[in-house]
Amino acid sequence: MSTPGAKPPAAPAGQRFVREIPEGDDRPRLICGDCGFVQYENPMVVVGSVATWQERILLCRRAIPPRKGLWTLPAGYLELHESAADGALREAWEEARARLRIDQLLAVYSIPRLSQIQLIYRAQLLSADVAAGPETAELALFAWDDIPWDEIAFPSVHWALGHFQEVRGQATFAPRTNPPGAFGDLPDDSTRRD
Amino acid sequence: MSTPGAKPPAAPAGQRFVREIPEGDDRPRLICGDCGFVQYENPMVVVGSVATWQERILLCRRAIPPRKGLWTLPAGYLELHESAADGALREAWEEARARLRIDQLLAVYSIPRLSQIQLIYRAQLLSADVAAGPETAELALFAWDDIPWDEIAFPSVHWALGHFQEVRGQATFAPRTNPPGAFGDLPDDSTRRD
């Protein structure tokens, strides 16, 4: 995933923003002390895929922080004016030069600490002709038994792989959500440091 | 839905923002001409539900623009640090003082013009004791044949009701997406005017 550890936009540096409850609202917002503009802060949408070629799963070794050197799924932030599925296709292209056919929504994960909603699709590669994009150090198509479980970048990548395996062979299923009690925190909090 | 016609945050008035491609990026962003701060603009997440009480569907008549006076589902923008399901529960409470049990994800709609991703759940009301919140003029529990189809606020409400009916009685289904070729535009573009 391109920058899942990044925080939502904060107040521009040097600007006189204050955090107050606007009239008629029920929670504090960032408000410009000069012009009264309300800077709403919103959750971020991450779109990605568990994409396969002949039963092998495409993973990308991250070339950038956070979690540089670890393996992740092709995924990243949805852009303005983009559908969720189109965003997942774009991320697969940007990170792995991969062309996909999206099958169905595998999971919706919520990472409240990062204010992230992740939409992860099950997809098939249209060819095995893939190549690392600028944010990717290396690509591989892993058979299930060869997945480098100790070198996975994010908890939600673990979840998505597990859920992919759980619904393997099912043509129709309800999308999965966070495992019970799991919120996507990293044990060493390294998404905050990098 | 609370404010689905609202646009994502724009540059604060009176601030020297310019639209340029930051170094290492591939698309224009809003950049402060004074301090270089990059103001990322991101899609908004709308969360909501098709909630029933004894086969009757909860709809809310909007007390506020856009589409004031028309019927909608309890739905609105996801807040920071909130899971998608929690957001749908909160919106049902805010707009209809309704307590729900979420069943499963009914649909993921993308409204590219508004940069919106809508996550609509199938849910059951825990009681028929509902009451209009501040953004709601009136509430009703409609039997399918009594739904006021000519007074529905947004295309995606039409879609969600249709998809709800399509999967009625199904315990497991894949979430629906936009109908083919439909992007959620209103014929009279009234979300922009109000």
C-alpha cells in the first residue's frame, strides 16, 4: 500500500487554525481564525486487491516507508473523482504494472486510529507480465505455502490474505471485516515513526 | 443523507493556494504558495443503511438542502476515527433516533462527480421507536408497495432500495455496486444549486 501510515491532512503550517465546534455542529473542527473557513477532516479510502495468477498471489515488497522492505498488496489511496474499483485497478498498475479483472469485494476494513477505510477486492491478473513501479522494490507471485508471513507489512494484509483463503472457491460471499477486536495497530507502532 | 451534495474541502478563502504537481507526484494538488504545505483532497465516505422493522423500510424526509422535502435513507459522512459500521449506526441515531443491528454490507456505490464512496448496510431496527433528528422533517416505515418513488432524494437511494429488494431473503450475497452506466447524477443537477 502506498502510504497507509500517513495521517489525514492537518492544518497548514503557519495558518491561524483553531479547533472549535462550529455553530450547528456537534464536534470540534479546524476553523481558520482569519476567514472562518471550516477545514473538515475526513477518513481516507484505501483501495487494493488480492490478485492472483494461476492460484499464486501478487505481493509487492515496499521500496518506501512506512514498513520499507516488507511485503504488501497492491493498494493505495483512492483519488478524487475515481470509483473504488477503478482506484484498485490504478494502484495495481502503479505498483506492479499489473492489469486485473476485479471479481468481487473481498473485505471492508476500518482502521480507526488512522481514519482509514480499506476496500480490498478479489481479482485475477490478466497476465503474469508484471513489473515493479516506483514504490515497489520487488514483486512476486506466491503460492499460499510460500507467503513470507513474517515479512508482511501491515495487519490488514494478513487479514486480507486470510480472508482470501477463507473464501477460495466460493463464487458468492459476504465481504469480510476486521477480525474481532482487531483495529490494525502495529505492535511497534512503526507507521507513526517512519 | 446529511449532506451528500456538499463538495470536498476546497482551498481556504484568502489563502495563496496554487494547483501544481508536487515533486515525485503525478497529479496536481493544492499547494500553499507561502509555506509549501500540500493540501490533499480526498474522496468522502458516506455510510448508511436500509433498515427495516417487520419488513417495513425506514425513510427520512429531508429537512435541509440539498433535496429538502424528499425521502432518503439514514446516512451521512463518516467521521474521523470511526469504523464504517459505527458510522452507519451513528447516522441512524442522529437522523432517526433509531437503534440498529447491522446485518451485512448491501452495497458500495461510487459517485465520481462528488468523489463519494457510499457504504450502505442492510440492518434491522431494534425497535420501532424512532424520532426525527434535526436534519429530518418526518420519518416513516414504508411497506415496499408504499414507497414514494417519485419523491426519493438521490439516485443512490433508488439503487439501494432496489438492491435491498433484490437480495431480500438471501442470507449471503455479494454487495451490489452502481447500476451499469449510472454515476449518481441528478437530472436537474440540483445537488449543485442547493
